[in-house]
Amino acid sequence: MSRLTSANEIIANEIIARYPRPKSALIPLLHLAQEQDGYVAEDAMEHLAELVGVTPAEVLGTCSFYEMFKLHPVGTYVINVCGTMSCQLLGADELIHHAEERLGIRVGDTTSDGLFTLERAECQAACTEAPCLQVNYRHEYRVTPDDFDALVDTLAAGGGDVPPHGTLSRVRQHIPANRSVGAVPPEQVTGPPPWLPSAEEST
Amino acid sequence: MTDTPVTITLNGETVECRPGELLIAAAQRAGTYVPRFCYHERMKPVGMCRMCLVDVDMGRGPGLQPSCMVSVAEGMVVDTESDRVKQVQEGVLELLLANHPLDCPVCDKGGECPLQDQTMAYGPGESRFIEEKRHYEKPIAISDLVYLDRERCILCDRCTRFAKDVAGDPLIHFLDRGNETQVNTFPDHPFSSYFSGNTVQICPVGALTAEPYRFKARPWDLEENESTSTVDATGSRVALQSSRNQLVRVLGVDSDAVNWGWLSDKERFGYEATQSDHRLVEPLFRSETEFVPGRWNDAVSRIARDLDGKRVGVLGGARLPIEGQFAWSKLLDTLPNRAYRDAQLDDGLPAGVVLGLPRASIADACAKGGVVVIIGPDLKEELPTLFLRLRHAATEDGVSILELTPRATSLGTHAALSLHPLAGTVGQVAAAIAAGTSSQAVGGVEPAQIEAAAALLASGRPITIIGGRGNLAESGQYTADAIGSLMAAHPDATFLPALRRGNIHGALELGFTPGFAPGGVLDHDDVLDASAILEAAAAGELDTLVLLGSDPIVDHPDRALVERAFDRVGNVVAVDLFMTESCRRSDLVVPAAGFGEVDGSFLNLEGRLSPLQAKVTPPGQARPDWMIAVEIAMSAMTDLGFIDLDELRRSLSSSVQSFSAIDWSMLNSQDDGQRIDLDRPWTPEFADPLVAPPVDGYGLRLVVDRKLWDLGTMVQHAPSLAHLAGEASLGLSTSDFERLGVEEGGVVSIDVAGATHRLAVRRNRDLPRGAAQIPFRLTGFDPGVLLTADRLVTEIRVSAN
Ligand code: SF4
Ligand code: FES
Ligand code: FES
């Protein structure tokens, strides 16, 4: 339920500076907010609205459009079991049923210890590896009920290399000065961006 | 884009269209109505609903295209009635209704609902959907005035587009996605836009309803006529709707010249005051400490006696329709002594500026590619519909705005340049801009900004100057000086006055202002303005003070002066709709008929005359103002030359030159009204610019300005609006705020002229350094106690304890 921390506000302003219009930074900023709290808190959305100069309603409109931004607290590990055709044919329904039994929650809920959230998802583009699931958006292929139990045991014991929900690395990228185009408004852009190899260089 | 017309074939007929015109609009002009939900002629198309699909053939065979998203092109062959079009219309409606609750019998929109009507006309009659529909809590309040029933919403994006693109208040938005998509606000951030009511009017289903009208009437029971809003000087065109002799709804009428169909919520819901239980219904005579009701004839003859041979001052007049103003002005002119009158309560501009400068229309100001200079108030607070037009001009039509305002206004973010001279310096800043350069900063405005402003004005684009009173704490003369300098440097510029009071332009035109007789005729004998009239009253030089719908006790900036005047003057007569503070201090109060109760006309800020039509009968004995004047004259055995409206209007047209060309027979039938003749045989003279006292390094220059929702009589008597008036606080620029070292909302001391006042302080990023702001007529604190009638500027000292 918090605004961005002052450390994150500094990062936020760095991100904003990369764009010609502050509000273009909204998506990466939402990721930042989600990383901070594990979900996108209301206060954080109000804070982002102030930072990029839009209304909180516009931030919520953008945020709620994307499935991967969570508006309510979720478990440390969000498990999305694919329920689309290929996976379904190869046992997704059974897998989901098993997952519910094992975790003691229904799809959409979070375990009382706050560790796991179970979701049913649409095709994860891994149909050849059906049935599959994702833990915090990292794939697990050809998952049997036993595999699922083993996975949950490992995660609950603090094992595995899956970082907590919301953790990102990409928004922290630093753009080297020679590749930065700076925040030039689109209407003022002349010529190709400096990081595109020029015609002579590329031949 | 060229102007050569584009020829298309529409349902077999050849039709000439405007280049670039949308197909749906071109078809409509040619008499073919294509059904639609999301398209709205005053907003950009989005193609959300697909109801407007038609067959379009550009040479490769017909194909379905949304006619709201396609511009006409030469040789286009269009069929709006093909079998395929009929089939998709059925399909689209079946889909739109898939989740619609079909609760028409309990829906306010039933009977005037585009979804209902178009389903009847184009729909399939039956649905194949058997699935459960979406369910939502019905309805939720998204603001104090607007309710949203998400089950009925067809996601046409009209309300959300209006909020973002037209009003600039994107407080409602589509949330979620796919089947879950809904319109909503952010939690605890209501849709508190000054323009929220427009979304209710344009919602093509019953999803958005306005609190004041919910379950009040059925469309088929409504009677309607067209009138003009008297809420402010914009003169927005409205439709008045009544049921059983009660006004129940006001809708915006699309006048191309004025409001484009939009209204502010004050214009839309202010009618509630007409229905108020607190209306005056009978003449009230003071007897010792209380009022006793009396007979109408006694009241009229008493007023006749109070005027005859007496020294009379008249304050107000802007509430009256043109006809009332004319009748009162005739009546006052029959008196043996001059009756001094002023419709502005030291809160406007010198009348010569308003009456004498070449007048712009709203369309002139908003014409593509022009430059608009605003020297005055935040138009969103004082003339909100004009604000919408200018916002559109700035965002869509390449109009550059130069603000010379006491603080950044709501147009500031769209302005090419937003400059904020300290109180008392706008005249000097404008003079520097007119000169083109300045070697030093003036009133906090840097030389580079002055040069940039000068360059903008020198760019050869047409210039409109919009002038009003942006700060009640400084003399209005500074604004006049600024306008004078810019007009002198740019003689082709035109002027649009931003005075806010209802029919103030009618009042000025008909001589309710010092220095002018009706018709803008110079009259140098009549020199007392409102403050001077009050001074005269306070000095015992007036016998009778007449209040024509004015409430100087709370509306005149100088609280102390008004007190002295009311204490001293022998006799106060008030003609009003409500028992205002000033009425309470009067000796006789006469009830007048108000908005929606009288036929008449209204003159807006462009000099555009449009009709006021009666829709309901006035309460009790309340009468039209013109009738009251005629009766007073009769009681004094004077003949004004008219006893009905037609005679009065003939007399007006024959005696007041500016009205001589008005065709009264057309008054009620023109959406855009008629502009009166504003050519004057004189040009305004600008006195030598006033020089502001030097800035005192320890003090702050006070800005007193207005908010839309305030303690004004009309707002306070409209139950849905009354509670919207905010609490007064002292606004400081960020740097002054930080210098003071206080908390947001902390209480500070304000010292002015030896007295100390205490008020909560807030950071206001719109203010320039060195300025302090207190809004006029909010709850909690009355800045009138800080102001004097002879103020040039008002300097205050603020300290943290
Ligand atoms: S509430 Fe009305 S105007 Fe807004 S999107 Fe829904 S149907 Fe359209
Ligand atoms: S169907 Fe499961 S990954 Fe495609
Ligand atoms: S009116 Fe054209 S798509 Fe809605």
C-alpha cells in the first residue's frame, strides 16, 4: 500500500527521462511499483500519476488492461497453469485439480502463508511441451502431478532460483551515453537514431 | 487539403461532400441517417461500436466500412441499405445487447434511448445468447452528480472521450479488458469535473444518469422549449424541460456559434434554484426587526414614492433579461433626479473598454491559427463553456494562447506562453510586450518572456484579446491599461470581454454603468460607479438604494464600505428571487420571476442576442422585472410607452441604436441568435497607465479570484450543488510556501492594515513567487475584509504563527 520509496523514485525519474513524453514511461514504472510491493498498490498508482502527469484513473486504466500487473497482493510465487487446447488435451484440467488439492486453494486464490497464488492461464506458447505452467512467468514443461508436488516442495523450502513475484531486471538497464538518443519529442526527430548503424558502416 | 467538393454516390444518388468530411456526416447532411452509438459530431471518431457499418465501394467491389472512420473520397459508391448492411446491423445490435440488462422499464433513458430506438429500427428482434450476462452493482455514484450503471454501458467511449479530449478531466477511464471492460473512476477519485453532466447527455444508453433528474420524469411527459443559460455571460443555448410545471432538466443545445451542445454543471443543474422552496413569493415590508408580507400594489406604490424626487442609487441589473433592463432603465430615466446605476460591483472592467473596443465573437477567437491573449480570470472557473471552446481551439485548431494572468489558469498547460505578472504590474508587462522588449524583469516577468510574447503577437496572425477581472484585490484599471497597450500596438486585434455575471452585457448596453446611456452612448454626467454609489450612501447623500438582483453585502469586495453604506442609507429596496444577505438589510423586498419563468432575451459576451423562454410559472406573486418597472411607472402616473413585451421590444429597437436591426420575430427560432450592432461613433480612451506601488520585499501581493462552486445565491439554492463550495485557504507559491516553513493545511497569520486574520495555508503551484491567493466567497473566510474600494493592490504579510 505504498508510494514509491525514495530510492525507487530516483529510478522512476531516470526511466521517465528516457522518453520524449513522461507518460510513455508508465508501463516500466508500473513494473517498478510491482517489484517494490509484489503488486501494484493504489498509492503507488497515485504516485505514478503525479510523476508522469496523468490522472490516477488513466494509470489504473493502463494497469488493469494487463494481466501481469496485479492490483491485489499475490503470493511470492504465482503459478499459472496453462489451460488452453494442447495442454488441456494432455491433462491440464487434472493438473489444475491436483494443484488445487495440493495447495488447498481454488484457482485465483493465494495460500494463507502468502507463498503461492494459483491461476489458470491461456496458451503460454509452449504447446509442444504440454502440459505446462509458469512460476512467476518462468516455464516448467511437461508437468506431472508429481513434478508439481516436487516443485512446490522446493519453492516452499526456499529452494530453486525463482525470484519473488514482481522482480525484474530489465527496467534497471542503463543506456550508455553513446547509444542514448535523449528525450527528443517525436516531432523534433530528424534523421535516424544515432544507434542505428549508418549505411557505410553496415556495408 | 483543397476546397473542391468531393462527389460520391450514396444509395444511388450523387452527393457533393466537403473534402475530408467523414462519410457518416456527409450522409447525414444529404439526408441519410446512418445509425450510430459512439460517433458524436463534436468529438473525434473512434469506431468503437460498429453500428455505422455501410457498404463502401472504391472500385474493387463493395466492402463493409465504419462510416464514422472513413472520409469521403472522389468516386466512392456507398450503400447504407444493402442486405449485407442490414444483416450486420442486426448482428452488431445482437452483440451490443449480449450483456445489456434490458431493464428499460425502470431506466431513465427509456423513451429517448438511442439503443432502444435503434434496436427497434434495426435490431434482430431476438437474441441467440443464453449465457449469463455481466453483473455489476447498480448504479454507482461516480461523482456527487453522476451515477453509472455499468450493466447498461455499451462501451462506446463517448463519456471517456469527452472527459479526456473535450473537458481535459480524464477522471473516468476504461478499466480492465475484454469481457471485463468497464468505465470507472480511480477509487476515491470521483469524476468531479465541472462538465460531468455532458457525459449524461451524450451517453447513448441509460448507463450514466444525473442525480438531479433520476426518476423525476419520463421523456414522453416532458414539455420543452429552447432558451439561453443566464448562469454566466457565455449565453450557452439550452433546452428547458418541465413536467407538471416543474423544471426537471436542462440540456445543452448545439449552437455552432456558442456552446456546441456543451454545458457546465452550473448551467445544467443551476435550474434547481428556480424550484427552490426558499424563493420569495410575496412583497415583504420591514417593520422594526422583522419582515411582514404585504400587498403587491402597496409595494409598487411605495417604490414609486421612494424613487420620485429622491437621490437614488441602483446596484445590479445583470440578473435581469434585456427587457427588464430596458424597462428599468426607462423608469429610472423618467425620474427628476439622475439615478446612478452600476451593474458591476467593483469586480469588473471599466465599461468603456467593454463597450468601445471592436468586439470579437467566440468563433473569431477560436478560428484556426489565431493568437488569443488572456488578461483576466481562469475561464474554467468563471466562463466554463467558453473555456471548452478555447481549449478545443488550442488543442485541435492551432490557436496559440498567451496568458497574462495572476496565476497559471486551467488553459495554462495548453498556452504557448503563460506569464503571471504580480498584482499591479500587468499594465507595465503589457506595455513592455507592446514595445517589443524590456531591459529588465517587470512584475516578475523576465525580459526573454516579454520578447517571446512580443514575437508571438508580431507573427501576423489574427489576435483576440480576452479581458476580464482576474484579481479582485487589485484595481481593474491595470487590466484596462494592459488591454489598451496591446490594442494600441495591434490595432487590428479584437476584444472579447470575460465578465462573468449573467446578463452583464445587456446591463452595460442598457446603461447600467457609469459614463454611458443605453446603446453605449457616452454620458459624462453619470459618473458614480458602484463603490462611489456606496460611498455616497455612506455619506448620507443617497435617499434610496435599489438592489436589482445584486447582493453587495457579500459580493462587493469592500466589506467595510458596504456596511457603512447600509448603516447610513435611509431606504433600501431589493428586487430579487431570494432573501439574500442584502435583502435582509433592506426595507422592502419584491419578488421577481427568474430563469425559466419569463420570456425575454439575453445578450452574451459577444453581443449575441438570444431568447429566454418561460417554461414554468413563477411562484406566488413573483413577476417579471419589466412588469415590475411598468407597474411602478403606472403607480407614479408615468407612461413608459409599453405595457406588453412586443411594445417594449419595439420601443427598445427604436430608441436604442444597437438594437435597431434586431428581428424580434426570429428570436425564438435561431440557434445562433443575432448579434446587435456594436459599431460606436467613439473609440475608448485609455487614461495614462496607473503605476503600481513598488513591491514590498516582506509582503505578498494578494490575488482574490473566483471558483465555479462558491457561496453564490444560485449555487447555494440548488440542493445538488450547494455542498460543492469549498473551504477558503491561503495559497502560496512553492518557494514562498517553503520559505514560510509550514505544513500543508497549517494555520498562518495574515496581517493587513493593522488587523490580523488566521487561515489555513496550501501550496499552489499555479502561483508566481511573491503572490498569495484567497478565493472569493468560499466557506470559512471572507477575503472581503482585506479589501478596500480604493485599493490599487492589496499587500499582505504572512507569518507562520
Ligand atoms: S457509460 Fe455511456 S457514454 Fe460511457 S462508454 Fe458506456 S455507453 Fe458509452
Ligand atoms: S496450449 Fe498450453 S502452452 Fe499452448
Ligand atoms: S458510430 Fe461508427 S463505429 Fe460507432
